[in-house]
Amino acid sequence: MNHRDLISGLFLMGLGIGVFLVSLTYPIGTLRTPGGGLFPLLASILLMALAGVITFQAFMKKQGETAKPFFSGKLAPKRILICLVALLGFRYLLPFIGFGFSVFLFVLFLIKYLGYYNWKVSILFSALTAVAAYYLFQVWLKIPMPTPF
């Protein structure tokens, strides 16, 4: 059993339960007309589910078994710098090329240079992410996003 994962999972589960209970004090509304408590309610349910997965995996791990770190060894500074450059690029390109294309380029950059996937997979996933983000924010939630000049 991995004690760090167990403690993390239980802490996140407690945090999720707390947010869940507080979100019930706000109006929930519906999916078409969401209230102030809908997003915290959904986020807390997702947090509790993921905390449950972490806790379950902590019980299933054998003693001494560890996961491979994302930022391992000598590549860590380079990967962190790539993420920072991608975020800055997204932030500064957003007003000039618009929301959809900025999301596409941001995800493409991260997948290609951090995930090391081939171009076909990277472009497909980036396009799907950009379309999903567009429909989520501009169509469903009706949040105005920057458009290109």
C-alpha cells in the first residue's frame, strides 16, 4: 500500500465532500439555466470520483511499487519550460487569432512535443479539443470568446 496516495486520496475525498455540501446551499438550477451551485456540485462529484480512484489504487499497489514521474530527471526543466512557453503563446496569440485556433495550436503543441505522438494523432486530438471547447464555451455556455481581427 502506498501511504502518500492513500493520504492524498482521503484528503481529496474530504475536500470533495466539503465542496459538495456547500454547493447544495446555492441554487443548482438546470443545465439550460445553471445556478451558482451547479458547477461546484459537478466539480465536487468529479473530485470525489477521482479521489476514490486514487484511494483504490493506493490499496492495490504493492509495497515499494512507485509510479513513473511525469517530470523525470534531466528532462524536467525542459518539459516545464515547454509548458510555460505554450501557456504564454496561448495567452498572447488568443486576441490575434481567436479562441478556436488558439486552443488548437496550444493542444497541438503540447501533444506533439510533450506526448511525442505522431502528427496524425496530434492534429486529430487537437481539432477535437478545439471543437469541444468552442461548443462548450460559445454555444452551450454562451460565453463570448476572442475572435480574430
